[in-house]
Amino acid sequence: MLIVVIGAGEVGFNVAARLAREFKDIVVIDKDQEKLERVSELIDVRTICGSGSSISVLRSAEIERADILIAATDSDEVNMVSCLVAGLQSRVPKKIARIRDPEYANNSRLMGPERLGIDLVVNTNREVVENIVRVLEVPWAKDVVDLADGRIRLASFVADGSHLMTGRRLEDLRRSLPDPHLVVAALIRGERAIIPRGEDKIEPNDLVYLLGTREAIGRVFHHPNTLESRPTRRAMIFGGSSMALEVAKGLEAKDVQVSIVDPSEERCEFLASQLDGATVLKGDFTSTDLMREEGVDRADVFMALTGEDEKNIILCLLAKRMGCRRVLALANRLQYVSLAYQSGVDVVVSPSVIAINKILQFVRRGRVANVVTLPEGQAEIIEVEALETSDLVSSPIKDLRLPRGILVGAVTRGQEVIIPTGDTRIDPGDKVAIVVSSDSLKLLERVVSVKLDYW
């Protein structure tokens, strides 16, 4: 099976890395030789220097035998033309394009089979806005992801020395959790992901992922004895991009008082015309005086949503130092996600991670409904349908002898959500949320009887 990835930036590189771990035949195309050298040093794939929209370059990549084309450059136009040219050269079964301009992304006639024939358009702006609004609903969560059509929720927090879960073995913790509809799904310790077992302990500074029903997650993160539970009522945004505008609209709809600041007077006038009750200010928050004047210390959340990762992180750290209780930074570069968390940023939203998840979710063959990549790419949560042929349905979970690195986190049966114990039996047709380390992906194929293969 051949997969052609066009673009060796954050999204293209990381998608190629994930797929290469599963021993796929990958070709990466990019015009930047330095990016390709990085790819060759870190991933066992073939690289071609050139434009992904070039007929000769695509022929060199053997496009005629490709099963999937993933166009993930930073240019919408290059991605669309690459899919068009590839389709003219060969009947590529599946074509995926990263498109950020909503005028293109929402044009089904242009993207559909009668024109470009793109099977999946990855427009991360909408998902980023939904992610930000969702995470602000859960006080002090680092990240919030919905599974099973919103009935299951994954939320993370950093364990400090005083947290009630810190230092506890998970088998002891399970008996004393405030809600039985919860499970510790994963721990991120430094750059290592741990799929926990009963004997594992939560250590200070671990990034802890809790998986449970939407209601159970809400109760834990609003519990007065665990995490500060004050809801978001006042938000301050720096950067007036289209994404920031949609975030502001989403927060206004939830009766949040919004202030939005941008250096451009023209942009501020446009923002003011689009928002109902938000305060729009012209200014640059590199001046701490303006931050102080606008009362960043009284804001429930400060968000830096510019296109510059470094600026977003620095502004968030300034706002945090000046007394803002929660800060959120937009970061496209994946290596900045961990750096931002380690520096003290409360929430980091990465359009690149969201794009990678959408692509992996689409290209998984079989009964895979969802894919969520955890930080550092060392683990995934895969939502899969249990088949009659699967080892999952043969015995109680405690008798399955699942290898380390695989955890059954939740089961959805019709409208019912089950957080399983060792005695739980999985029925054919159940939707199962499985946490798996990257090293155990091949083992997961055997367990679930679903090839984690590709179209």
C-alpha cells in the first residue's frame, strides 16, 4: 500500500511519522530540501524534492499505484491543484486536502466528485473554535475531547502535590473516585505516555487524562475540593483573526463578556461590526500597560490567538504573571505544545494536532469511528466497533490478557455509556474507546479484529 503525502510541514511530517510506524509505504513530497532532510533523518520514508502539483513529480512518486493522497501543505491552492492533477494522472482511491479558507472548504461543488474529487477536506478553523469553546466549559482542564457523539468526554489536568489523586495507586483510586463513571485513561510524564495499570501511581506534574461520561467529567472538574470551579464569565482575546472572531461569537452566545484586541484599526472596525456586545480595542499587548489598563487580572481567561506561536506563548505568560487565572495559547508547531505547558500556559490548542487527528480518523479502514492523538504522539484513543470475530467479545475484560499499552476505557451500548470493570463483557456492535500506546498499535489489530489499515 502506497500513501503519498504532499507537504513536510507540521501536519505532513507528523502524519507521515504516524503512518510509517505501521510499516506503510510512504512518499513525502516538498519543495524545501531542508524539511525533507529532517524527514529522512527521523522517518523511514521515501522523499522527493519538488512541487506536489507537478505532473512529473507525482509520476516520480508513482502516483499511479497510490492508494491515498494527502495534500497537507500550508497553501490551500497547492493542495487543491495537487489533488486535481493527481486525479488526472491516476484514479487515486482516496484524496485528502487541508483547506483553511472557509470559502473553499465549504464549497461542496468545487470539492466534490464533479470537480476536484476530494474525499476529505480538513478545515481546522471550525474544529479549533469548537475545541476552545468546549475547553472553557470545563474549569482548569488542559484539553477536552468528545467521543461517542458527545456522550463520552476526555479531559486532562496537571496533578500537583496537593491534588487528591497525586501519589495514589490507580487500583486504590478507582475505589475512592467521586464518580464510578470515570477512569484514568493515560498519563503523560515528561515526553512519555503511560497507559496505566492498577499498580501505577499518579506523580506530581503528570498530565492526567480522565475518561468518562460527560456528566461525570463535569462533576469532577467542578468539584470544590479538587479544581477551582468558577465558570468563565469574562474573556480577553488578543488577535482579530477570523478564528478569533468565531471564538468571540461562540462565547457571546454563552453570555461571556468578551474583550478583543487587535493592532489594526481596520480590523477592529470589522470586528465591531460583527460582534454584538464585545468590547473591541485597537492596541498591542506587548505593552503590559495596556494589559493592566484593560484588567487582565480580572479576566477569567486570556487567549492569544495570533498566527505567531512564540508571541502567543509569551503573551499568555505575561497575562498569567499579571494575575489572570487561566491563559490559552494557539500553537501550530507541535514542539511548542509541550514547551508552552512546561512554561506555565494553562491550555494550548494546536490546529496541527486537530488536522492530524482528522486525517488519521478518515484513513483508518474498517469500523474505526474516531482517533485522538495525545501530546507527543506517543498514544492514541481509538473508538472502534466490536465485531463478533473480535477477541474483545469472547470473555470478561479481566480474562482478555490485554498487553500493556492497551486499555479499554469506555463502552457505548446504544444510548448507555459503560466505564468497564474487569467483569464487564463487550457485546458485538458495542462502540469501544481504546487507549493504545504507539508501540502497541499492531497488537491492537489482533485484539479488535479490525485491521488498522487504510483505504
